[in-house]
Amino acid sequence: EGMMSDLQAQFSAAAEAAKNLAKRPDNETMLQLYALFKQATNGDVAGSRPGGFDFVGQAKYDAWAKLKGTAKDSAMQQYVDLVKRLKG
């Protein structure tokens, strides 16, 4: 089965767990989760940065853009580790 499928399984479990955290993480952490998830599933940031008063959209875009060049499996691992920490 190789390591990739194992990481994939952990990532899926972490994504599920992230939806059911006892305590909602702060915005900074939520952005980190979002960005790592996008990087892990889609790779580098795509599309143009939202303009105007879409501050949430801009923050999400910027968080994702910071991870540019991060390998998908590396982003997956970071996501899994972050969710583990949040679960405590």
C-alpha cells in the first residue's frame, strides 16, 4: 500500500476530526487549516486574489499563497499534525 495511502487516510481522518473539534480554533488557526487543506488537495494557490471588502476571502487567499511551493504530501502531514494538536 505504500506510505502515501496511509498519509491520505490520516489526512481524511484529520479533515473529519477538524469539523468536530470540541473548541473552535482561533481565526489564525482556522486560516492555517484552510490553507494547508487547499495546498494538500489542490497544490499551489490558483485564481486571483479577491478584491474589495471580501476580507475573509483575502485572508484565506493570502494564507494559501504563503504555502506556495509546498509539496502536497508535506501539506497533508502538516495538516494532520495541526489537527492532532488541536484535538489535544
